[in-house]
Amino acid sequence: MDNFDTAKAFKIANLAAAVIMVLGGISQFFPIGFQSVIIGCYVILFGIASGILEFQVPPQVARYGSFLFSFVGRGALYIFVGSILLSDNVLRIIAGSLLMLLGVVYVGLEFVPSIEPPTNMREAEYQAGGETV
């Protein structure tokens, strides 16, 4: 598989994860309750942020969210959000399990030297214009 194919595969996987997060966050609202609404809002925000990162990287993200620019960091985010989604509803269990599986795969990819992160997951390209923390 050449570099273009892997970059396209990572983009599709990250966008699928973003969609799963948004849909899982929406499903978190039902049955309605204070805690479920708060958790749903956070999961939706994580999904929207993950989707936006596939098209543009704001300089604040490169500065304060540097964990998103590695397979381990992105995998940890997916595992975290997936674990939040795991609850009594079958659809949430499926969504959470898929996110956690993708997160475990991403963490494993960190230790495979032949696979490079796609350009939107390379921190050095986005820190060139700003200072490091």
C-alpha cells in the first residue's frame, strides 16, 4: 500500500470515527436526563472536533492539543470516547466498541515503524508558525 492509499484510509477512518461520535452523542440524550445531556454534548463536541481536524488544523489545536498528532494520542481519545458511550443501549454499545477498537488499532500503529501518520496528524508541520509549549 503506498502513502496515498494509507492517507486516504486514515482520513476515512477518522471521519467515520467522527460520525460515530456525533451519532453516539445524539443517542446519549435519550432517555433525557441532566447527566446524559452533558455527556452527549461532550461526545458531540469531540466528534465535531475530530471531523474538523481532517480538513483544517487551527493553530490552537497544534499548540494545546498536541496529543491529537500521534497515533497514541488519537487512539487514546477514541478509547476514552468509546468508553463513555458504552451503556445500556445496544446502539451505544456498538458505537463505543467500534471507537474503542479503532483506538486500540491506532495505539498499535504507533509501534509499526513502516506506517507513517497522515499529513494532518504530523505535529511538526503545524508548529512551524507558532511557538512550542
